Amino acid sequence: MAGMISAFLRLDDFMAITILVGGQWGDEGKGRIIDLLAERSKYVVRYQGGSNAGHEVHIGSDVYVLHLIPSGILHSGKVCVIGNGVVVDPVALVGEISELRKRGISVTSDNMAVSDTAHMVMPYHKILDELREIRKGKLKIGTTKRGIGPAYADKVSRTGIRLQELLRPAVFREKLRMRLAENNAVLRSYGAKPLPFEATCEELLRAGRFLKPFICDSVMLLHQAVAQKRDILFEGAQGTLLDIDYGTYPYVTSSHPTSGGACVGSGIPPNRIDRVVGVVKAYTTRVGEGPFPTEHDGALGEKMQRIGDEFGRTTGRGRRCGWFDAVVTRFSRMINGIDELAVTKLDVLDDMPELKICVGYRVGPKLYESVPSDLEALKRCRPVYQTYPGWRTSTKHIRKFEDLPKNARLYLEAISRHTGAPLSIISVGPRRDDTIYVKS
Ligand code: IMP
């Protein structure tokens, strides 16, 4: 075990420039860990995705679900940045800011900024997302219907509209007119109603007037922060296996939730990054379609779903559940360069008589120790498990690694060993202080 459990970690150890990524299929409990790390960083930055994310943070008895705004907003004195790699639904962002303000959270241009080069999720993107899913039938991806895929597609096709355009109404009207003509034709081809120009334009310009104080050159803002040696935390959304390149394509999201995405989505170069923290759940979940080798669709999966409250915070869908997949997290460690692992929701497993960790996949006679790049092989693979005894006692109140039941420690050490990354944080409940910082 030497070297697998890191030396005693305090929050200070995470500072400098840190990227936090999801090591599975999203929903790893990143919001929970970001909230802890944000306490000591000055800047918290989203770099990809959009309002498909749903980062949940519990503070006392209050629960906050953040879709676009970085979770750092729940701490005072932070600067939250929505980077250029994010696709922003301006109307949703206005709604999120207003909702936070209603709940007494200050959101001003002093503590929040959004990149002027971030592309917008337009109303037609959301409708098309839904229509395309319906048309795909059995082959649907199970998207969140937040318009993410169509918005990134327009960005890459160079037909997107960026937030800066909202600040120049005349330019915006012209671009929208062109884009709406084309997209309305597509909507009609699906048998859907076209969008009215004036009402659509006015709704977006209204959002633009609201967002004007927040819209800025985020690349310069972040480089100033780097020059001033500020601590920066990059907040990944979704997870590695949902990455457009490294995930289970086409059952993925349309951005790069991996650590490389943080550089492209913010303008901070790779040689400025100090560490990468991977977040994994103590078991595995997935929402939406696509292969999931350790999935349990029977009683065990239902039990995990119930105890872990595994329902999507953006769509309310039940998450598919199964055993911890070390093949997936090994792959994530490799792709992201994960230095430390944060393991969340250990307490959900408190009642299990025994636990399994998937350490390889078998497809016919072939044994895979890494995620096969061939989707058809991945669909057919059978997990190879190692079994661990359960601990059958509550871990919720525990705050020190050495106070965990022996079997829980063995299980965590196995996760660390099979993934190849030291553990730094374990969460045993939803609240801020339900946390164990790992000692060797
Ligand atoms: P999209 O990002 O809405 O296009 O959805 C593509 C896939 O990513 C679907 O399987 C979604 O369920 C999944 N997905 C998107 N965002 C999240 C998230 O925040 N957590 C978990 N899964 C997500």
C-alpha cells in the first residue's frame, strides 16, 4: 500500500492551479469536492459543457444545484469564471443568477465573469436537441435536452453566435436573422413550429442587457490571476467517459470534460497546471444511454439508486447504478494525469454485505485491462470482479481515515491500488464536514 494513500493532506495542499475532473460518467459528486477546494482558491472556473451539468452542494440544511455558475459562488470573496469553452444559455444564466440572489447569495460583476467568446446555446439548439433524440428512436443518446450538442456543432461549423454579439444589438439581429432562417427551415423539416424572429431576438437581447456587467475577456482576466499567483480551481463538469474524444462515443457529451479541456476552455496553458484531482464515486453510475459494463439493473442497482439518491439534478432521471469499475478509473487516471483521487459517497455502501470491484473485462477469450476503444467490444464485455467484505456499520460520523472500519479501508485501498492514484479525500455524507482528509 505504500504510496497509495497520500501523505496527510490539508486544503492548502490543493492550491495553486488545480483541475478537478470527473473520473467516471459524470455525477461523481464533484460539486461536493469543488465546494471544499473552493474555500481556499481565489478563482473557480468552468471550462466546458453548459447547463447540462447539475452540481449539488449542501450547506447546513440548504441544498443548491448549480448548472452554469461555478460552485465557488457559494463562498464569499471568490471570483467565478465561466470560460470560453462553455456553451452558455443566456436565459438560463439569468435565471440562475436571479435564483441565487433570491436565496441571499451575492452575484455581482465582482464575483462572477463570463467569457465574451463563449458560444451561446440558442432556443433552436434546445428544440433540435430534443427533436433529434426523438428521431433517433432506439439509438438515442439520452441527452439532457439542454441544446449542448447542437450548440457545439454550430461552434465547430463556425455558425455559432458568441456572447459578445449580445452587446452589439445591430450585429446580433443580423446574425440571428440569418441563423434563424436556416434553423427554422430545419425545424419545419421535423414538422416543428418555426421560431418567431422578434420575440426570440428580444428575449436574448434582454438577457444580454442583464448579463452585460459580467461579460468580459476571461482569458486576460485569468492570465492576470496567474501573474498575481492566485489560486485557481478548474471545475470540470460531466466526466471522462462522457468526453467527446475519450468517452463511449456516440453516448457522450459534446465537450472535453477531461483535464486537457481545461486549458483549451480557459486559455491557461498546460505548463501552468500544478495538479489534477479526479473525483470518483465509491460505486459507478451513469445517466442516459450507452455501455456500462458493471451496471446492475436488478435489486442491487435499485438499492444503490435508492440509498444514494441517484436521480439526475438536471433532468430528474434515475441513474443507472453498478459496482466500482477500476478499468474505467484507470483509464481516467491515464487520460487526465490524475494526481489525487477524491472518493465520494462511501456511506452509500455501508450496508452492503460484500462489494465488488471490476478489475478487467472479458470479451470472449480476450481479457482487457483498459477500456477497449472498440465500442462493440465494450458493449459485449463481461466484468472480471474482485470481491471485498462489507463493513456493515455507519461511516457517516467518521472524520479520520484510521477510524474507518477495517473493511472500508481495505476497499478504499483497493480502489486506490487498482486505479493507480493516491487517495486524498473521502466523503461520507452530503454536508461540508462529512469529509475525511486522508493520512498515510
Ligand atoms: P448532453 O450533454 O445533454 O448532450 O447529454 C449527452 C450525454 O451526457 C447523456 O448521456 C447525458 O445523460 C450525459 N450527461 C450530460 N451532462 C451530464 C451530467 O452533468 N451528469 C451526468 N451525465 C450527463
